[in-house]
Amino acid sequence: MSDNKSAFANPGPAGLMVLAFYLGCLWPVATHSAPHSMASVLVPLGLAGGIVQLTAGVIALHKGEIMNGNILLAFSAFMFLGMGENLMKTLELMPHNTMAVDGWVFLIMGILMCGFTIGHLMAPFVAFMFMIFTDLFFVPAGLFFLTQSKIFWTIASWDLPLVVISIIWVVLGTVLNTLFGKKIIPMGAPLYKK
């Protein structure tokens, strides 16, 4: 249920854009095409992205968008986690290997995202695919951190471009279709209708 009388426009695209920026920086580090020291870029990006997603999530909840608002708020927590961990590891204020804890956080987020994917059966198809790609990041990443099995990290890290591409599609479709009041970018029909 959404509140069409809200003074705010849909905040989802802003929250998704900063997620795409963050994942776009994470991808070369995760695939070892950039040195791990480049993860320090995730500190300012995580702070800025976390603030944007926190704001977008609160606005979405204010508009009555229970699923999108909660997802954006959870993503903001991940942005702040990434920012905080990268900062504290760079400053040597915490151990460099936090996989035993991060694994559970990522796996729990992955399970929650899989559950929210069910709700996205009623969303445009490209938004549903964004959720599938997000699931394919969080669950394998969590399993990698917990098991050290490299196949899980390969799946998670090479899934990141699919997450980013789906974000770009959702954001452009949402903003341009709303702006022009007609379908400029097709988003695909929902797989399930109430």
C-alpha cells in the first residue's frame, strides 16, 4: 500500500543509484582486477550511500511502501557496515579477517532478500530480476565467508555486474517513465497479479 498523497516522489531510484555506485566499486576489488587497497573508496561512498539509502527508506516507509522502505533501510545498514569495516581495517582498529561474523550477516540478509523476492513477483519483471541477482550475491557471499569455498565468492563477485545492470534499468525506467507519463523504457509485466 502506498500513500499517493505524500509530498515526496518515489525515493527508490536514489537509493538504488548509490547501491550501483557502491557495487560498481566493489566489483573490481572482489574480482581481483583492482588491488584490495582500492576498497578504501568504499569508506566515503559507503557513508554517502548509507545516508541516501537511510533517507530513501524512511521516505518510502512514510509513503506506505513497507517492502521497498525496509529493503532500502537494510541496504543502508550494509553501506554503513562496509564503510565502517573498511575504515576500521584501514586504521587497524579491527582484525582484517572478519569473515566468521560477516558470513552470518550476509547470509541472514540473503535469506531476507530471498523472502522479499517473493513479494517482487508482483513488481515489474526487471525489478524482480534485480532481486534474483541480489539474492545471487548475498547468499553465496555469506556462504563463502562461512565456508571459505571459493566457488561461492566467484558466483557472488561475478554476479555484481548483473545487479548493477538491473539497477540501471530499474532506475532509468522508473524515473523516465514517471517523468514522461508513459512507457519510455519497458520494465516487463509482473509475473503475478493479485
